[in-house]
Amino acid sequence: MAQYAFADPKRIIFKYLDHSTTEETRYFCLGKIGNRVCTVRFTYRRNRIRIFGAGFWRKERSIYEQRNRTKDR
């Protein structure tokens, strides 16, 4: 189900600095699935997205809503 967060046209993707290394950059994708904002932690390996965690957290939901509210103005 987490892959559907990438289909949100208002998704937000940013680097996951706390867990990136010099060998591998990790990312967050915040995207709506239905009425909820899903946070997907992922990286790129061999030109593919590798998801290694996903969930619904309030902190990331507020980031998603705040960023998209700003864009709509």
C-alpha cells in the first residue's frame, strides 16, 4: 500500500539526513492515501525505489498539510 503515496500529485520528497550515509542517500515521501498522509522511507537501488518503512504519523502529516497549504496560496 505504501507505493500509493508516490501517486499523490502533492507528495513531498526530501532527504532523510539522519539515516543517509556516504554510500546511500535515504528519503522520505509524504503522500496522501485516501484521507490519510503516509510517510514512506525509501532509497534508490539499481534504478529502483526500495521502500524500507512506512506508516501514518502525525508529525509528518502536519508537515504535508503545512507545505501544501503554502503552495495553494
